[in-house]
Amino acid sequence: MNTSGQQGSGRDRSKPKDLRSEATIQGDRDASNNRPPGPSSKPSRPGPSSGVRRFFRRRAVGDVYRLNDVEYRLDKKVGSGSGEAKGKSEAWRATQLGPNQRDVFLKVFQSPKQPNEDERNDPEVGPELLRKCERFETRHREVMRRLARQRSGTGALVEPLDFGRPIESLSYIKVYPWVPDAVTITREGVSEWSRPERIVFLRTLMLALWELHGLGIAHGDIKQENILIAKMPIGPVARLIDFDEAFLADAPPRSLDEVEVGTTLMTPEWKVLENPARANGLSGMSLGTRTDLFQMALVLERVFGTGGVTWISREHEDLNDDADYSLAGASPNCSDLGVALPRVAQLMQDCLHRQSTRRPSIELILSTLGVSTP
């Protein structure tokens, strides 16, 4: 989820397009029947082993989704530098309609999708798609339920507003508050920050993680695009967004089928899940809240440090990524992130340990930054 560049130009607040227009109804019917829109399309029933080709109507500005008795109008596609989101979800600036009208950030997931009629009738494809959808829904709803407990907390977690599947769609959608005047963190954007500003930001970012982990949730997708900067009187404050890849710390994924990728693929835990032999007999290699610390250390060194972690290893010079170096036992070289506090560089190095159980606690990091927790 990337909110950079989301300030849109003037937006049409006239009466929204009716999603149930004749063209839209035809498109939805065609999608559910597994064929492209058009009067000449003919249904084609795939065989159990043939694979299923799926067609879906493209969403357009002005379309309205109705979810849990609330309507959302799509206003502008956002997400990447070109203005069009790519990947497994489609991101939109949207308007929540009705008496509580407001701007929101709406994501349309490309996967999983509810099976269409042909897929439901396929004895191999149908049950598997339904299992994936059930697992997807259960995880999202439980993460949202736990996040709701933090409303009296620091406010550093941008909590989702709504989730589900509109009745007229096979796709799931998720709705977040629109965060005005916030930008994603970049190396260029923080280059002129003073030491006190860096400390304020790092404290609030670690408090966000501390609160999230206290709810029994691992973020699972810590990256620059998911860390916002909000300008406050005390200085730049962190806002953590996008919990779409989050998983429950007390029920972490234990196979690749259970993982919604995210940036967990850039951690030693993911590599071991992918190939258990890479654990080399080590314990403490399962996904959990301290998986976030590995991701966080990489982001902080990239933004506040030297531009990226350097690894000291004479034996392994041609490995693919940070997780591979960590698994190989190479030593990371990290900076103090420009805060000139004792132990910060060492803590960042410890966050990159190949065994998650050997990584420091959030409380220790906060204490080093001068913050005490209950």
C-alpha cells in the first residue's frame, strides 16, 4: 500500500455512476460465467486438469462498491509512480458515500477470488479455491478484530475500516482511512533531518511495532512504502500502514501455502520455510513478530544509514540477498542511523541474526532510544 503522491486533483463529487447499470450487470454476469464480456461470449467448461482461465471486468472511475451496507465510489487509481497500482492488489482513492462521507484508500485484491460457477463445479479447482478464500477471510478478520483493541493506544497504527467481498464481485476489497498530507519515508526525504527529529521518528516507529506485537500480530510486510511520515509539533511521527500481509503470532504460517508472501520472503524464516534443509539444525527459525525486526533493520539502514546493509563474509561473496547472507552466518555491518546513541548499531546488527529468537526485543530497542514501556 503506497500513499505517496495520493493528493489528487479536483474530484467530481456529482452523483456516482450506478454500479448496477446494464453494462456493469452484463460484465459481472460474464465474469461469473468465466468468459469475457460481450453478447457473443460462450461458456467454456474447463476439465479438471486443464487449468482455469478467468476474465474479469476492469474497474473504472465512478464505479461503486457496496460492502457491509456502506457504499464506496472509486475516484482515482493510485499506488505506483505511474499512477496505476500493479501486483496482486489494485489501489484506489475512493469516497465513502452517505452521511459520513469521507476520503478513503480502497484495495481490490487480485487473489484469492471467489470461484465462479464453472470453478465451483470443478471437483479439483472449486474446493481448493474455497479453502484459500476461507483462510484469507479468517486471517484478515482476526487481524482487524485485534487491531480494533488499539484505539486508545499511540495512534501509530492506521487501522483498516472495512473488509469483505461485495455481492456483485468475486474479488475481496479492504478499506483504509485516507491519511492526508502524509508521505512515505525515503532516504532523500530524511537526509536533512536533525538528530532530535530522527530520534522522534524512530521512537514512534518502534512504538508502533511494540503496540502491534502486543496485540499478537506480526506485520509481515515492513518496507518503505508502508511507513508514513506525519508532521507533528514534536517532530516527524511514524504511521505504520497496510496490514494485508499481517499474520497472527500465535498461529504463524507453517507452510508456503499459508503465507501471503509480503516481504517475509526477504527473511531467513521464509528461506527455511521454502527449504527446511537450510535451517542447518538451528532452532528459532519460524515466522513470528521478530520477523518484522529483520525487515525493519534493512529499511532503517537503507533510509537512515549507509544506503544498505553490508555483509562481512570471505566464504560467501555471491549470495542473492540479505536473508541468504544471514543464513550463511555472515556478519552485518550497520550504522547508528544518525542518532549517536550507544548500542543502536549493535542492536540493528542483532536484528539481522539468522535465528529470530536471538534478535532483540522491541522493549530493549525502545529502552535504548530512551523510551520506557509498561
